[in-house]
Amino acid sequence: DLVQEVCPHAQLIFVMNAPEDEPPPQVSVRAAGCIMRSDQQRLHEVVRSAANESRTLQSLWRAERALQDSELRFRRLMDNLPGAAYIKDLDGRFTYLNEACGRLLGRPAQQVIGHRLDEIVPADVAAASVESDQRALKVRQPVEAIEEASTPEGPRTLLSVKFPLLDAQGKTTMIGAISMDITRRVLEERRLARLGRLHAMLGAINAAVVRAPSRDALFRAVCHAAVEAGGFRMAWVGLADLGRTKVDPVASYGDEAGYLDEVGRALCATTEERQLTGWSVEFMQWDSGLAAEAVRRGQAIVCDDIAQDPHVVFRQAALDRGYRSL
């Protein structure tokens, strides 16, 4: 047993001294042969056969060890990649994923192997990833895709490379992918782009201050700069009439779509009209809008999410026009 454990490809030959009229004894271990010492011809044959068998087993053993080492190196490489990696079959079922991919999905590998992505995450989230998988299979070339993923750590932006895996005959048998988390880079690029737009907007406004022939022209130029250079959806300028306690729009630009008229009608409506239209606006109150509130405070007011901010009175009118912040 010890020999078999230390050298599994070794061939054992038992040579016995026994009377010729007795059969060779049975041994309890795997052996290439058990022969009598006096049978020299058979001994030569067994040795020759055992040597051939040993070489064959040794070759198989080396190939098996090489395969095990190769798989171990592959897994170590995949688990140390700075990103998620996976392999799927042509039906979209996972056959392999590294530790980073498991963390991304919020599940260990054993709960993912054999399943499709739409069985693990919502179908609409999986659709974009599956589409890029199919695109790589169709063109039979690596393809890049920017994908949004919902993870246990929050939303992430991924740069994924999808590629077909071919067999020795060149037939596509599987689809592989490597995905890098570029969330931080995307956020930084967006921040820099936003700062660039704001810088361009301020430059355009400064130029308008110098060149505008009138106050009304300046107001129009400011709105134009905010939309064209700043990238805002709509911009407007209003004048505060402290006697009427509201802000009257005097210029606007962009996708205004009747927003200011609708807000103006609500502010000027009677109590009965406001009740009929569903407006909860108290006329002659400074809190009838954030613009008026900004004038009252004498400072800027920022609303990052119109849909969730309870201080936005004209919420639905803004959301109907695609405004999300102000």
C-alpha cells in the first residue's frame, strides 16, 4: 500500500518460491503478476509487460497532474483578477465564475452554477448582459459593453468584454466574460464633465454681462448659456415683486413646454380653482415655491430629487416635463 501511495504508477511483481505442483498464492494488493521463480520465461514476459504498463500509467499520471496544476493556476488567476469573470454554456447557464463575480451577484458559486442570469437577478437587469453575450456569439469576436448592475453594495457600472470560446475544431461551445467595475471612474468623469459645463456656462454668462445691450437681453443670454453651455434641461429668470410676494418669470430657454404658464396660473388661481385643479398652493405666502423661498432667504436652494422633496409644490408639473432636480 505504501508503494502504491508513493509511486502510483509502479507495477508490483511477486516472485514466489513454492513447490511446482502448487498454484501461486493469491495476494491482496494490485500486482502485475505473481509467478514462480522457476518460470523464467513467464518472468521475462511479466517484467516486460509491467514496464510498458508502468510507462503508460506514468504518462497518464503526469498528464493528470499537469491538468490539475493547470486548473489550479487558472482558478488562482481568475480569483485574483481585479474584476468579475464567468463562463456560460450556449443556453446561458453558468459553468464557472470567479469569487469577484460571486460577490457581484451576492451569491456563492455553488448557488449560481447551472443557472441563467435571469434566474438570479430581475429579467430587465439581465436583459442587457444577455444581449451583449448573444452579440459576441453572433460576430464570433470579443465585444465590449457598458453594463449597469445592481449589487449588494449598491448600483455599479461595469465595463465587460464578452468573447466566444471555441473547441479544437473552431466550433463555438461557450461564452466567456470579464467585467471591470468602473463606477468610480464613471462618477469622476461625470463630475469633471459637469464642472466643465458649469465653467463654460459661467464663461458665457460673463461674456453676456459685458456684451448684452439691455437687461432683458442679459436675462435671455443667461438662460441660453445655462442650457447650451451648462447642459441644463431648462432655465428661467424671474424678478421678485416683494409687494405681490412672488417671482414673475421674465425670460426662459430650453424645454420649457408651458411649465411657467402652468405654475403662474396656479399661483394666480382662486382658492376654489386651486381645489378643483388639486394645487396645494397658498397664495400670498412666500412658501408657494422654491424660487420665492430662495428670494426670501437670500440664498441658493438646491433640490436634488424633485420626486422626493416635499418642499416642491409644483412637483407633478415638473416631473411631467422630465425635470428631476432644480
